[in-house]
Amino acid sequence: MTEKKVNPQDPDLEKYRSLLGEEPEACEACGGALALEKVNLEDYQGGKLYMMEAVPAYVCQECGEVWVPEPLMEEFEKMIATAKAKDTANVPTKNKKERKK
Ligand SMILES: [Zn+2]
């Protein structure tokens, strides 16, 4: 496992800052201090692994719990939905389901 400390002035983080919303003050699990770090989000759905790299999230310095801001989870879910839509377009399936928003 690699751990990278990020500079809060990191331009990538700046890009996400508007999405981050309010900063949590402490870990909800243990009350430890949180630091903004880049993490990789992963989700395994329908036999496929979806990943979003270098996403800013709050990492507890005590217990290691990762708190991903809600707007970023939404971005990640959108990305998965887009990737899935591409897959279904390429691979015709009999019981194709329409996903409505
Ligand atoms: Zn914690």
C-alpha cells in the first residue's frame, strides 16, 4: 500500500474544492484528526471493476477510515453509469434494462 501525502495547495485538489463542501472536523468513527488526501475509489459492479483515481477524501489519521465527500461519490457513480452505458451499447444483451434518472 502506498501512501502519498498531498499538499493542500495541489491544483488537482483545488479543482475539487468546490465539490468538497464543508470540511468534517473529526473522524465520525473515532474522533481522530482528518487529513485531505488523494485516494482511489473502487467499486465492483456486474463483474467489472470501476475506478476513479486521485480523488480527494478525508482520511482519518487515527483509524485510517476514509470519508469521501458526498458530491465526489456522486461523481464516481455518474462515471460508473456512463461506463456501463457504453458497455451496454457495445455488447447487445437480451434483457437490456433502461436506467431512468
Ligand atoms: Zn478515525
